[in-house]
Amino acid sequence: MGILNSMQLQLLGQIPTNAMKPNLNMFSSLTKTPTLIPNTSLFNYLIETLNFSITEAQSISNSTRFSNVKSLEKPHSVIHYFRSIGFSETDIRSSVRSKPRILLCNVDNILKPKMEFFQEMGLAGSDLGKFISKSSSVLTSNLEKTLIPSTQILRKILVNDKNNQDLIRLISRCSWLIASHPERILLINIAVLESCGIVGSQLSMLLKIRPRLFLQNESKLRELVSRVSDLGFSVNSRMFVHALSTVCGLSEETFERKLELFTGFGFTKHQIMEMFHKHPSMFRRSEEQLKLGIDFFLNKPELKKEALIRRPCCLNFSPANRLIPRYKVMQILKSKRLLKKEPSFVSVVTLSEEKFLEKYVAKFREDAEDLLAVYKGHSLDPSSSSAAADEESGDNYLKSTLQ
């Protein structure tokens, strides 16, 4: 029965050969990942309600996370809640763009307790909206197991933090400090730093100036501490944390290149390390910025290298926005013989903005407007908003002092 009879064989012989070959394309098409069908209602909602572009709305609504969402009740309640507590449309859009899954959060059980937690901290209204828009990962972190314990740890480290201002600044810069499980990273790194003698105000300072250091891999953190010690810093020195903060962002190759840059200007290795020990953060400047700064000091005011060795902090100032403008003003005062005693240029550049304007611009009433014009013309980029703000503050200060 299992053998073909003569009639069946004859019929098979009449079938074209290519017809007997399997259709591989048919099978391969069955194995392909099916094209995701966008959640049309959500797609339209994102465009019409939140003004998302078609591309952005498509990207979110195509996600498998939303494939089975039949109702817009949750997304609508989330958006309505954000608006009710003072979030701007831009902040809501940024939050959703960063973490689309928040559209599926339960407002009463998930979002409201977290928002109340941040409001009690001191973030509210538009400030809270801006924070969440840039740090939406906190909305997907567990309140009881992650956000609260992490925040309590940070509060213990921060010293004299009135009204949680330092805490708010800190988490705004690096929200992962409270969005990560504290026992996995934060507590381990704090223990490493304390075991090296970095405690109290030093630990607090390090947290403020380099928060991401507290999220480093433990072995990497130990390696960085070792590098700073090898550079001659004692853990008892208040500069140790500044050196650690600087080294954290520098590879050994980059550090060596910056040493070579100084030696190219005639500084000895001993002199460079003396400067680095006094002001480690000068090595955070780019090679180009350092080169411009050293070149300016050694050629324009014609300072001796010893002046920079004594006050290396001068190299942290921008040649375009501080050094050259103040140099121009001092040259005018000198040419008009308006100075009874010429100050050292180092003392001039280290003055605060307000003190400099008071002492070397507003004081000379007849020339104040011209001096300010020269100062602003060289120090400010009119295209930048910060420049415009500085220019306005300079004008306001001058007006107030001349009245």
C-alpha cells in the first residue's frame, strides 16, 4: 500500500520539476518578525494632545508596551495630573519622550506619592516639572526601596543643607544618585571613600562637586583614589577631594599631554606639580584653553612664570571672557594715568565681577561708560543669552553706582 502504483507514477511524471520544489520564500516569510501595528488611538492622542511629531508619536505608539492598550484612560489621567500640579506642556512632552511608560502609571498609587515626596523636599510647580522632564527615570524607581533610602543617605552626607537646597541641586545634576538601588552602588562607594579618610565636610564637598564619582564601579573608584595618592596628595589635605574630582575626568594619557604642554612653556616638572597641588582644577581646562591662558599671561601682561606658580587659579579664567577684557580696561586706565598705583594683574583678574566694576570702572565717572563699553565689547558674545544677561547686569550696576 505504501508503494506508488503505475498510474500515480505516470501522473507525477507529468508535473513540472520546478513545481515539486518547496517554496522557500513562503516558509521564510512565516519566520519573519511581524511588522508592529501602531496603537492608532495613542498615536493620534500624542499628536493632538501633546503636539508630538508624527515620527515621535509613531516611535512611541509602535512599542510592544502599548500594543495591548485599548483605552486612553491612563495616559489621559497622567497628562491631566501633570497639568494640575503645574507642569508645562514642554515638560510633559519631554518626560513622556524620555520615559513613555509613565503614560501607563497609576496616578493615585504610583505618581502622586512620588510627586508629594519631591514636593515635600522643596520641588514644586514649574521647578518640579523641569526636574522630572530631565530626570524622568525617578518616576520608574521604587519610592520605598530606592528613592527614600537614597535620599536619606545623601542628606546624612550633606552638611548644613538649609531647606534642602544642596540636595535639590545635587539630584537635579545627577538624578541617578536617587534612582539607583543604594545598596548596590552608593553605600559601597561611600564606604570606600570613608575608608580612605574622606569623611565629614570633605565627603560632602566631593559629593557636591563630583556627584557621578559616587556612581563609579568600586574597583575604578579605588584606582582613582590610588592615582591621587601617587600624585603626592595626602588625604588630610583639603585639596585631596579637588584632585580626586579632577583625576576622575582625566585619562592618564590626557594628564601626560597637559604636563607636556606646561613643559613646552618652560615650566619644570616640579613647578607644574606645585601648581597642580595648589589648584588641581586647572587641569580640568582643555589643552587649548590652558595654552591660550599660559600664552596670554606670559606675553600680554608679561608676567614671570613665578606669578602663575604662586596663583595657578588664574589659569581657570577664560582669556576671551575675563583676561583680555580686564587687560584692555587696565591698559586704558594706565594710558590715561588714572591709577595712583598700578596693581598686579593677577590681583585684578581674581576680583569678583562686582568688585572689578566698582574699583576699575564705576570709580572713574567721566570714563565709566567708555570703560564699560570696552569691557563688554571684548568679554561678551552678543549671540549668547548668558552674555546678554551679563551685559544687562553690567549696565544696571553702572547705573546704580552713577546715580
